[in-house]
Amino acid sequence: MRILVLGSGAREHAIILALRSEDAPHELFAAPGNAGIARDATIVELDPLDPQAVAGFAIERLVDLVVIGPEAPLVAGVADALRGRGIPVFGPGKAAAQLEGSKAFAKRVMDAAGVPTGRALRARTTADVEAAFDALGAPHVVKADGLAAGKGVVVTSDRAAALAHAEAYLPTGPVLVEEFLDGPEVSLFFLSDGDHVLPLSPAQDYKRLRDGDAGPNTGGMGAYSPLPWLSERFGGEDEFVDLVTRTVAEPVVRQLDAEGTPFIGLLYAGLVLTDDGVKVIEFNARFGDPETQVVLPRLVDPLSQLLLAAASGNLEDHARPAFADAVAVTVVVASEGYPDKPVTGRVIEGMDAAASIPGVHLAHAATSVADSGLVATGGRVLSVVALGTTFDEARDRAYHAVDGITLEGSQHRTDIAAGVGA
């Protein structure tokens, strides 16, 4: 197939690597891409936020499938323009993408669908925020209502810090103050064709910058999959996935379809396992980063066929995707100053040696080629991904690779998947 992938991060590189690994000789395009993606796909000069430009390219180059990676093109309506021209696209339309684009919209849909989640109060003023803090108590959970690149959420018992976070976003719109939900968190992806859903394998990511879940929230500093500890509470991973499919994914997809905004693409459920059961923290309308980097390498079925089936409304013809028994661990290497003021332009070295370690591959997130060599262009620079037969083996491989990569001032967590299993 001819496949166009929109995006420039490690998530998109992971999708392209999964497509590239298939037996079928796909012709892969990417926009805007990065230095790593350029090795595995043809980079095209195309604004991923311009619906008509994307549709025009897809028609001109006879593209069979467009895969939208990040949230911004979804909210910009790129999928709508493609579907309007008869082009199969994996990604929801603008209306359905509000499931991620507006936290208030997501809460309304969950309430209508009967999906378990925490209480939330919408606040438009500082006084509203203060009243919500009083009503819901601490720790305080404050979320920007719109897109914030994974950085619009703060969870803290420091009331002043929570209020400052809210006030930073209030000039651009309302914020949500939510009930704090306590328990381990799980990310679970669902493919949806608007009517049917197919679950992928669960993963767990690490949002905080530093070891021990200290420091500020980030877009994600690492992840692992599968989650063997789910068996202790649910009897097994399959039982957990069945529960979430039945109580979360299917009701939400049915609700959106009933509202005339069918969800076609990737439904990301951010879940917390509370003493009162599984509850939804948030939805995203696309593959998560860095969870995608550990879920897709374990996928046995051809990714291209699953994405095309979802885009074409044919998921009911596919069985639940199968996953290898292998363990996957990813460690994110970030620039100095991330997440507030990342230092960019510094040279990255040791990449080839790191990628030569058995079971290791690198997903580029923010890289480009300059006269000085490969350089970092953003906050999260690389996802170092390692596969192994055990968690110890996968962790050892991942951190061996990380230790061999040189980027002045770089940051990474040393506790990704620590103590999860042997």
C-alpha cells in the first residue's frame, strides 16, 4: 500500500517502523517527519495542519491510507477533508476528536454513556477554581480544557501551585478541576471503525520527569508492556481488557455514533484502578506517546491491515489482535531544560552503537541533520526501545543503549519498569 503518516515524533516513527517491518512492500510517506523517520519513509513537503493540502497530496500520489499521528491535525479537521474526498484515513473527524480536544466534551460524553470517571467542575474564573478546590478537596487536579501537548495537567496538594496552573490557562478558556483518583494508571488503546472496537495490549507510562515520580508532568518519560501485575486483581490481562472494552470503549463509541459523530481511529483510554473500580482519567483521540513505542513492537498482526480495516469500516471482520510474549521497555532521552525550556541544537552521538545492541531500536522524536551531525530539535529527543524475554533483560538492554548515547545535558529516568517482573 501507499501510506501517508502525518506527524514528527517518536509515536509516528514507531508506527512507520511497524509498517516497515511487515512482509508487504509498502511505499511510506511522512510529513513533516524527522531525521530518523527520513531513514524509513519518504519525507514530503506538506503542512499536516492544512486539510486541503493533505487531501490534494493523497489524491495526486494515489495514497491508499492516511494515518494521523498527533492531535492537532485531528482537531484541525484533516480527517474530515480526506473522508470528504473518499480517501481512507485512520483518525477521527474534528467533531469526534473533541473527545481529546475538550476535556469538558469528554466528561459530557462519559456521563451520557455511563462510563465510570471522577467528578469534574468547570471553572471560568479564579473564584470558580477556588470554589471547586473547596468542593473536591486535595490533591487538586487541574486540566486545561483544550489541547496542551500533554502538559496541561497538574496534580498537587499545593493549593497555590494548582491555582497558578489554572490561572495560566484561564485567559484562553475554561479549566476543569477534577476529583483526584488514587491508584495505578494504565493506558489502553482501542481501534475503532465507528461501530466496532478492537483492543490492543495495555501499557503503563511515566509522566513525571524524575525517578520516583518526582518533578513536573511531561509528555511521558518511558513506558512498558505488558502489565503482568494486572493478573493479581483481574485474573489476567485478557480479563482486564474485556472489562474495559465492555464498560468504557464500546459505550463511548456507541454514544458518539448516536450523536452523529462516529469515532474512526484510535481511542486512547487513560485509566486509574481505584478501590471503587476502573475509572477513566482522560481520553485521547490518537496513539499515545511513549506507549505506542512498547505496544506496536509486540503486535503480531500486520498493523497496516488493522488500520485500513478501521478506516474502511471493516473491523468486525478481524479477530482481536495478537501480541507476542516479549516484554518491551522504552526510555525517553530528553534535552536539558525539558519540559519548561529545552535546550536544542546539541549534537547526538552513539546512536549506531546503541541500535546495534540485540533487541534495541530507536524511535526519533525531535531530531534533524545539521552540518555538525545529528542534533536535538526539541524536548523529548529519542525513545530507546528494547525487547526481551523478561523485564530484567529488556531493562538491561534499554539502559545499556541509553548509557551509550551522548547528548550534552540530557535527562532520562532510571526507574522505568523497575521491579515490575523478572
